[in-house]
Amino acid sequence: MPSLKSLSLWNCGLNGTLATQVWQNLTSLEELSVEFSSFPSNFIQVIGILTSLKRLEVSGWEVNGNLSMHAWQTLTSLEELSVEFLSLPSNFIQDIGAMTSLKNLYVFDCEVNGNLSINGPLHVKNLESLSIDSTPLESNFLQIIGAVPSLKSLSLSNCGLNGTLPTQGFCELTHLRDVDISYNNLKGNLSECFSNFTSLENLDLSSNQFSGNIFFLKSLTSLSTLTLSNNNFQIPSSLGPFFNLSKLKYVYADNNSIYAETEMHHLSPRFQLNSISLSCCGDVGSFPQFLYHQHDLQFVDLSNIYFKGEQFPGWLLGNNKKLQSLILINNSLSGPFRLPFASHLDLSGLDVSINFFNGSIPTEIGAKLPSLTFLNMSKNSFGGSIPASIGGINSLQSLDLSNNQLSGGLPEHLAMGCSLLSVLILSNNRLQGQIFPANFSLTNLGELQVDGNHFSGSIPDCLSNCSFLSILDVSNNQLFDEIPRWMENLSRLSRLDLSNNAIFGGIPKWMGNMSSLEEIIMANNHLGGSIPVEFCQLNLKLKLLDLSANDISGSLPSCFSPLLISQVHLSKNKLQGQLTNAFRNSNLLVTLDLSNNHLTGNIPNWIGKLSQLSYLLLNNNHFEGEIPIQLCKLGHLSLIDLSHNNLSGIIPSCLKITTLNDVSQDYVHYVTTVARVNTSFSTEEPIEFTTKNISYSYKGKILTILSGIDFSCNKLTGEIPHKVENFLKIFALNLSHNSLTGPIPAALSKLRQIESLDLSYNNLSGKIPPQLVGLSFLSFFSVAYNNLSGSTPERTAQFATFEESSYLGNLFLCGPPLQKSCSATEPSLIQKAREEDGSIDMDVFFELLQIHHY
């Protein structure tokens, strides 16, 4: 095959050594591509024989032996070298210096023993393009790269570069047309040498830590695309420094600091932008003047910049007939939403969510914007009805009108006309009547959220034709019916939320056949019967189960132990029996709430193996026996409520209580990202916990900082643990209504974050530690009905707010706010009963009680 010019080897597995004489016959080969292959080590040397090669591409190449590029130095005709997914020696870049004809070098996602480094300037006089991406480089690479006069394109993205941009090396590459050094850790101000890059057409500095102004970029007269996103640059909203860059078409500067210049630019810019994205932050007052001079815009994103007092910029649509996407999220825009007089035929995406628009959505919106595929007007104050003209937008795929004040029903024209609609979100409005009219053609729906309205009737039967439906949320309405049988056929349904309605009947057995279900939320309905044993068929995918506040009875199926579940909410039902093996293998559980049921037996030891558990609520059941010592293995426990049971024994002193703000960063990452993505953990599912003698429902961010223990209303004995180091940041501690003895530990004064401390109705003795007055956040305190003696704490700071009820029922306690004064001399019998440590001899105490009684 002496005339073969091109050869591709893909997914090969060759052992032994390669016969070099075979390859010597391929000396005319000009292109060689090797992908995802395994070769013996002498293949490196074999390639060196192919001296006519002009283009070499190796990807996912596994070599048996050490990879050395020295043999490739004979490839003096090679013009393009591309290596991907390889293990490279650290001197790889240095070795290519002998490839005198090399014009293009591409290195992507390679492993290196250390970092790719060079000992001095690159002596590759013909190199035009150098691209090393997602491969570790020495941090000084840009400094020692040296002058490469022929280099026109430089890409060093995600290579671990850090420090500031050097003034030597990089600054000598004055003929560059394309530069990409994004996703590194570079910082500091831009160097003055940027003014010399007058040939630069595309510049990407995004996702670094650059700061300061952008003044030195004003001389880049050839610049077409500028990407500065995710830095700390100070960027004027006027884009004044770029006014003379006539070739500038694309500006992406999200997540920097946008500010309004004190001196306004009254001149018209020389550029006509195609795309601009300045989404970030800052209060700039009015819309930048340069926008009024733009006529070629296709993409605009100005989200999260505050234009207080401004209304919807209809002129932007009128001036830019080719505008395809307009994103104005969270801009403090207000007033009525007015569209330009003429229709805009090209606009496909409009997002004006999180503003202060009021009045009605324009009735003619469908006629004025007939090409929309995406429309988001959520989180405003729109009132009135949903315009029927939206049904005329045949291309519409996503519609979000949630969190407004819309009333009436869903227009039939919308339900019939938007046949491509895949996302429909109408949550938290004032919509009423049936969810859908009789005529319905939205069979492409994949996500339907109509929660938080006043819809009534049944779950619409027309949804049985929506075979793509994956999210169905009809919660917080007035629906009244059984769960329809046709729902079994929704094979893609992953999230079902029917909560806070009047759904009745049993939980269907056929729900166990819905193999895609990941979240089942049906709380606060009238569901009865037991949890079907068929739910065990959901063990592989189910991530969230909330059936709380229903009439569910029976025992938990012992086979029900979903592997990926992170949240279980079964409180306020009539579940009974023992907690045997249900949830035993659910090792990703973060929340287990079985409170307010009729569960019996011991708390199982295996709960201690649920290593991710943060919220354990078993209160208001009939559990008995001791608190398992295995609970001490729970290193991420934030809330534990075992109150109102029949538990006995002592309180384990090894219990650890923490908050998400006080655990390892790995676990914070798990709960906020991994658990949320893989196991549907969400702090938006409420958890009920009693503190300050009042039951509160907590959700959202407060759950991440809340921690507490409630062991009240049991039969616990022994002393309060004196070791509090394991729960220093606890928010609430309730040990009331038990049979605890001994003193109140002075160590409780170390609980500096505590707001509620209830030790009432026990047999505690001794004095109240005076150090407790240092608890500056304490707003509820009760030691009532114990055997405490001595004086009450000094009435200072928070303790000045506690009334007599906090101390009642302690016969030998005196001082304000109690009526009994400590100045009176103690009866001689009390003197005899008092021990050296201040405690009371209990035999004498009961004798005194009898005397006092008579």
C-alpha cells in the first residue's frame, strides 16, 4: 500500500510488538487517526518512521509502556497534531520543538505526571494555533512561552493557571487573533499590553478572578467577540470604552460588577451588536443609552441589573427586527406591560420574570409575538385573565405565568391551539373552575404545574393522553376525587404532587407499577387504607415520599426500603406496628418523619447506620425501651424529636447534634447538590418541630441552620449529660416531663445559640447555675416543677424577661420573679436537709412536704 494517504484505526487492541517493516511500506501516509485503541509501546517508534505525515490525531490511546514523544521528532513534515484523553509526559510541549513544520497543536483532557512544562521559549516558528484545554499546565506557562510570531490562536482553558498575567511572554504574542484563557484562577488587573493586541478578534477571559477596569481593551479595533463573564471586572453599563470598536458583535460579561457612569456618553457607538449579555448585579438607573442605537440585536440578557422606575422596553423590539431572545429577569421593571404597535415575527424567547409589572397581560400578545417558543412572565403582579390570543402562538413550547394574580380559567383556545406546548406552569394564581376545558390538545405536555390555585373538580381525564408527562403538580387546590386509574399509563411520570386537596380513597396498588416515579407527594388529603406492598417495586428509583396528614393505617411494608430515597414524611397518620425493616437499606435518607402515628416497639438500632440522616422525628408514637446508643453514630443529625413516647433509661451522652452550617463541606455539598439532584432532597418540604412551647413548621433556608433535641414526655431517668461539646450550636433543648434527677449542668451555659430550654416537670435538684444568664439568645426558659433550691438567676439580659411560670413548683426556690424572698431564714429542718453541694436530702424533702401539706 505505498500510495495510501490516509489511515484510521479505531477501537483496536493489539498485543506484542509491531513489525516495523509493515509500516515502512506506508511512508507516503499523510494522515493518521488513532482513536480509543490499545497498542504496544513500540508503536511510538513506529510512528516516527512515517516521515510524510502531515496530520496526526490520537485519542483515548492506551500504550503498554512509557509514552515518550522523542521518537516523533523525526516528523518534520507534521503540520497538525491532536492528542485527546492521553497520559502525557511533562516535557511533551518541549519535545514538539523539533517538529519544524507544525502549524496546529491541540491537546485536550490529558493526564500529566505533574504539569505540562517548558524550559524556555517555544521555538516553533510556524506554529499558528496552540490549544491546550482541560490539561494541567505549569502556572508560569504564559510567562515563559516567549515570542511566537506566527501564533494566531491561543487556547489555554481550564488548565490550572493562576496568579496575574505576566508582562513578558504572553505580552509578546502581538499577532494573536483568538485568545481563550477561561476557567483558570488568574487574577488581578489586565495588563497594559492588551492595548497592543490590535489583531485580536475573539477574547475569552471568563471564569477567572480578574478585577479592575477594562480600559486597556478599548484599543482592540479588530475585536468581534468579547467574553468576560464570571470575574470581578468593573464594567460601565454604557460600554463606553468600546464605543470605537466598530467590529464588535458579541459581548458576554455576566457576573461582574456593572455600574452607571457619572459622565454619560452622548455619542453613538460605532458598533452594532448581535448579542449582549450583562446579567449580574448593580443599580444603574435607566437603560443604557447605547441600546437605543442598536438595530441588529438578536440576543439580549440584562437580568439582575436594577432599572428602577423603568417600564418594559418595547422600543428594543421595535428597533431590532431580528431580535430572537430578550431576557429581563429581576430588573425592577414596573408599570403596565406594553408591546410595540407592530408585530415582531422573529422573537422566540421572552423572559420578564421577577419584576413589578401590573395590570393585565396584553390581550393581543399572541398576535404581536406569534413566533414565541418560550414565554416566562412569572413573579409579577399581573391580574385579569389569561389572554386567549396565546392560543394562537402555534410554536409555543414553554409557558410560565406563575406567581401572579391571574383569575378566571384556562382559555379553551390555549388548550386547543398550543399543541407543541411541553411546559405549562400556572402556579400560585387565582385561577378557578376545571383545570382544563372540555376541548384539549396539549398532548405533548411534559411538565404541568397548576398548584396554588382554586381549581376544583377532578384531576382532568384528558391528561391520560399526555404520554410525555413527567411532572404533574396539582397541589394546593380544591380537587375532590379518587386517584384516577389512567395515571398508571403515564410511563414517564417521575414527580406527582397531589398534596393539599381533598383526594380520597385508598392508595392504588397499581402505583407500584409506575417504574419512573421518583417523587410521590400526596400530603394533606383524605387518603385511607394501608401503604400497598406493591410500593416495594419502587425501591430502585423512589427519592421522596410524602403521605403525611392523611388517614393511612396498617403497618409499613417490611420490604419497602428505597435505595435512593432522601425524604420520608409519613407523619399524622394512623400507622401502627413495629418499625422493623422498612427503610433499613435507605442509606441516603436525610429526613425520616414518622411522627404522630401509633407505632410501637423499640426504636431499631439500624437507624444508626443511616449515615446521612439529619432530621429524625419519631415523636407522638408508642415507642418504648431505651434510646439506642447506635444513634451516636449519626454524625450529621440536626433535629431529633422522640417526645411523647414511652422511652426509658438514660440519655446517651454521646449524641451529636449539628447544623448544615457546622458540618464538613463534603456533606454540605452532598445535601445541597448531590442529594438534591440524585435523591430529590429539598428543604422546601416542611418539618414540624416544637420549640418555645409552640409547634412550628420549618422549611427553606432556616432548616439548614436549625438544630434541636426534644425528648420530652417520656420516662427517661438519670442525669442530664454534662458533656455538651457535641451540640454546642443547638437551637432548642426540651427534656421536660421525664424523671431526670441530679443537678442542672453548668455546662449548659456553653450553648450560646440556644433559644429554647425546657427542663420542667422532672426531679432535678440543686441550684440553678448562675452562668445561664450568659445565654443571650434564650427566649424561652422553664425549670418549673422540679426540686430546685436556692435563688433564681439574676434578672438581667434575657432572664429579666422570664416570669414566675418559669420557676413554679420548686418549693425551696426563692427570689424574683417568685413571690418568695430569699432574705427569710430557712427553717431549721431545711438546714439539716441541705447537703454540702446545696442539694436536698430527699427523705427530709418528702417529710417537709408532708409538714407543709398539713
